[in-house]
Amino acid sequence: MTLDQIIREVQRELRVVQDGKPGPGTWSAIHERIVPRVVPTVVTGGRVDDRSERMIATLVPEVRGYARTLVQRAAAMGVEIKVISARGPTRLRMPCTRKAGRLRARL
């Protein structure tokens, strides 16, 4: 088999365009096939502090659970995280800063 034939066979197996060129679509398909997809567990219940809850409420529903999980898991490890801003309903931003000995994350 030639290299072109091998690439086309891999592409056929992955159900991507069979052009014999290992481009981004082929590499993405290979990655998806060999790297297990890990779905993070999200805390479904519980609230965090009032200010953080107000900011979390401005996020799209799909990421609210992740924000609460971040705050709650950090608290379980002795790290206090406060959600002090949420810039728009579609972006999840998490730069962290230290202020007065506390770690703060912004969403």
C-alpha cells in the first residue's frame, strides 16, 4: 500500500472526506477516536454565596452548573472563590487574582 492509500483507508474508517490528505478534519477524527471523551461531573444542587449566585444567574444555563461546581469544589479544598463578575451571557471567563489573602475568580 502507498501512503496515499493508507491515508484514504484511515479516512474511510473514520468517515471523513477521503482525499488522501491528512488535514485538520482527519486529525480531529483520529483524536476523537483515540482520546476518550471525558464529561466533567457537575454539581446539580446547592447554592454558593449570594453575590456569586447573582453573577452565575447571568450566565447561559449550560454553564451555570460548572460555575457552581468550581466554587464548591474549591471550597472543599479550602480555597474560597467568589464569582464577582459575569461579562455577558455567552462567555465564561475565569482569570484569578489574589486579594487580601483570598483567591478570586471572575466569570
